[in-house]
Amino acid sequence: MSFNTQLCVSKMEPDLSGFNIDAPRWDQFTFLGRVKHFFNITDPRTVLVPERELDWAKMMVEKSRMGAVPPGTQVEQLLYAKKLYDSAFHPDTGEKMNVIGRMSFQVPGGMIITGFMLQFYRTMPAIIFWQWVNQSFNALVNYTNRNAASPTSGRQMALAYVTATTTAVTTAVSMNMLTKKAPPLVARWVPFAAVAAANCVNIPMMRQQELIHGISVKDKNHNEMGHSRRAAAIGITQVVISRITMAAPGMILLPIVMERLEKLRFMQKVKVLHAPLQVMLCGCFLIFMVPVACGLFPQICELPVSYLEQELQDTIKAKYGEHVPSVYFNKGL
């Protein structure tokens, strides 16, 4: 091979020796960096990617980690593979997540369910049905995005599902009865109150094993330090806040918009289009709010050792001294 040919090949093939596929593209210590990250991996278009391509993405990520990237691979290909991998595979287990439970399905799934909850809020059967559908969807999402280091039994999942669904339906029905004489707009906000109340029950119940036995905490080199109930409580609280924030703008502002639109003469003539319109507008809110809400808190949380349970503090200090000032854990989504 001539010198010119070698030079040409070296220009064509990028040097990937220093490329770390697990290093985030954006600074995860800043809110904007986290939002950009979640805009990337919650892209609803990834839901349509065929299984064959997802398997290719996993293979490329694993080969990149081993330093065995196929010759001729471009950085853009690795970044795309990582996007698909992060959107479809669980960060703890590396297993492919079910499509409906992925965060990238939050926009198409959430917009349909939320739109119908906001449209059909007047009759008791509709309230009960759509709250049940929403909590079934939420239970699947919560299970899919749990911290997989803490296994949950089928009995615990069933209990969490029944409790959250009962809470949502009870809240919605009770508030619907209390607001019968209130202004129409107040009644439109009942679904959000039910969703917020159910999230405060559904997520902790679905992840109760973490609250009982603790969540796995590690040092900065990914060595497990033990399990902490305090870390679990912090992580689950942050997830609850994120989920309520995700739903809030659409479920609070959209009723105000629809209340005004439905008074217009042309809107009264096309009542059949009210539900599709609400679904579409919910999608517009969620396409921004899903990454914004997911980015409120870092997915990998840092916690000072001094905040852990005393027995875990003693264990870490006895083994590592003062060399481990903080621990890290995956709070889930």
C-alpha cells in the first residue's frame, strides 16, 4: 500500500480509540444539559424503530465498550446507536424494555389517554374508565423504569396497581361530586387532581421494595457500597415530582384553552373534533414536558455518605475510611 493510499484511509476512518460511548453528550450536572439528553432519548420516533435495528444498536454499544468497533464506523453511527440503546434498553440490566413502558412512548401514549381524560370528565362511567386506563399505563411505565436492582414480586405489583387505581378513581369521583355546583372550569381540573394523587401512591407502591430494603448505592467507580432506604426515598420522591410536573401544564392549561374554544360558534358545530383536538394539544405539551420533567433531577443521583443510615456509614468508613465522600444511585424514571 502506498503512502498516499494509507493517508487516504486514515482520513476516511476516524480515530475512535478515545471515544467513550457511555460518556453523556451533554453536561448532566446542569438542567439544560439533562433536558437535551432526554429530548434525545425520549424521541417518540424511536418507538417505530424495528427490533432488528435496536439489536444492532445494542451490539454497537457493547462492541464500543470493549473497544472492538467494526472498521469504518463513524462517530455519528455510534451516537445514533447509543440514542436507540438508551431509549429502548434498561440502564441497570441492559434488557430490552417493553415498548409501551418506554419513556419514548410517553408522548403517543400519554397524549391519547390525557386527551380523553380531559374530554370525557362529565359522566361517572367515563371518569372511572379513563382513570383506570391511565393507572394501568402508569403502572407499566413505573415498573419498566424502576431501579431493577430491587426486584418486585407479582403480588407487590398487583397491590400497587390496585391501590393506585383505587386512589385515582376515588379522588376523581369524590371531586367530581364536590364540584357539581362549581364553575365548569373547576370540574375540568378534576382529572389532574386524580392523576397527581395517584402518582403519589402508584410510584412508591410499585417501588416499595426499595423503600423496605434500600436501593443499591455505589462509589464513583461503580463499586457497590450497600443498600440505602434514605437514597430510595429521595429517588422516589424526585420521580413523583417529575411525573406530576410532566402532566401539570397540559392538564392545567388545556382545560382553560378548551373552555374558551368551546364557546366559539364554529367549535359548537364540530363537537366531534373536540376530543381529537385535545389529544393533539396534549401531544404538543408532552413533547416538551417529557424531557423537561425527566431532566428536573439527575438520573444518577449523588448523595453524601453522611446522609446515609448510620450503619451503612459505619460500614463504608470501616472499609474505605474517608476515601468515599459520596455515593451514587440510579433513581429511575
